[in-house]
Amino acid sequence: MFRVGESIDPGVFDNLVSLLVKKPLAMNPYRLRSGKGRSQAFGLVYQRNGRYGGSRQNFARIELFQELLVIARKIIPTSYTYDGIQLNQNYRTAPHKDTGNRDESAIIGFGSYLGGDLNVDGSLVAIKNRLVFFDGSKHTHSTEEWTGERFSLVFYKNKDIHAVTPLYQVVLQSDGKLGLQEDLGGVRRIYNKNGDIIHASDGVIPAKRKAKPYLRFCVPAPTTPSIVISAEELERRTGLTVIPEDSSHLPTECYPQSPEEDSGP
């Protein structure tokens, strides 16, 4: 039904909590049926146009996405693969199954809360500061009541095994602002926080937008992972590219997507 992983140092989530306190997640109208609260998906999602692609949150909350990748690099076992990350902020789920997912999901709770256990087919399991693995596509699950500030992360695999997972990397633009580099279908594009394409390797830029000279560098991760996993290994496992600590070997030019919408576990 579920299996419990190792306990995680709560300090791993300090930067993420600070970002969420400063700017809470937006309400997600597409998750109102499964629960109440703030919840957004990052990474690969099923879009409203019926295709899979990168979540809008990837570029809309670039700093948040970068922090999620850094955390994933610290806490996710090398044997586990995923292509989407659901971030929840005081989000209480009603009993449901994740019909858009497949195989095991990995969930972990964090924050200053009491209660809030995961209910899987009537059995309760504490997820605070520890990973719990379960197949949400087969088992009905929900969240018990809690007091305090409760956050959770769910790492999951989308149902379509043929979906092409974009590769992501946070980059710094020449004006000092963050951008999101995405590789998808052999094309590299750079997005700003508004979702505008500011560089495309195939030269396709939407009307009224022109490619700007792109001399950027890849931003080093702000924290040092307790478990070191190479960028190549992370890419193999998840398709999500975490920023390397050492960017000295990277080229001076970085190159990446298509609009979409969120779904998730």
C-alpha cells in the first residue's frame, strides 16, 4: 500500500519555505475537485490542449522551480524516477485517485504543523520530514486535518510513458534577470518570467518579440547538496536538469517551449 523512506533534515526546506511565505502559491482552479488550498505543478504536466509539456509555473516561478530541483537532488533516491513535481501549500485533499499518474509517487510534508497525516485506503501514515512512496493511481488517498503551516511535495510520473520530458535549466540573462532554458523536441528556447520566448534555436519567435543577443551563464545552485548527484545522472533519472555547482565548464551561450497548463497528483 505504501512504504516509508528515510527521515529528511527539515533544514533542507528552509529556502523553499521562505520563498513561499514571501510569495504564496497561486490558487489552482484546476485542482478544486481534489481539495482546497494552494497547489501548483512543476516540470512535465498534461496541458489543456491534450498534450504534455512544461508547466507555466516553471518560468512564472523560476526561483521556486530552481529550489525544487535543488531539494529533489538532495532527497530523492537514485532508484526513483519522476517527471513532475506537485507543490502544495496548506492544501487539503479530499479522497481521490491520481488518474493522470502511473506507478509510485513520492510525497513528503514539511513546515510548522501538527497532524496532517496521509490517509491511504483508510490507513494513516505521517509524512512530515520523511518520504512516503505509494501508488496514488490505484489507492484512494486524502489528507487528515492539521494545525499550523503545512507544505508538501509530491514527485510523480505522468501516465503517458511516451510523453517527451523537457530538460530544464535556470539561467541568468545579461540584464541580471533569471530565465528558463528548455530543451524540447530538439529545440532550445529561453523564457522570461512572463513566458515570452526571448531566444529560440530554431529562430521561431512569436510576433512582436525579437531574439536578443544571448550571452548568459548557468546559475550555480544556491546550496550545496548533502547527496551529490551529477547533472547527467539527474537528467537520466528525471529529465529535469539541476544547475551544476561549478558553471566554469559551461558554454557562454545557452539556448528552449510551448505554452500549457497544470495538472498533477
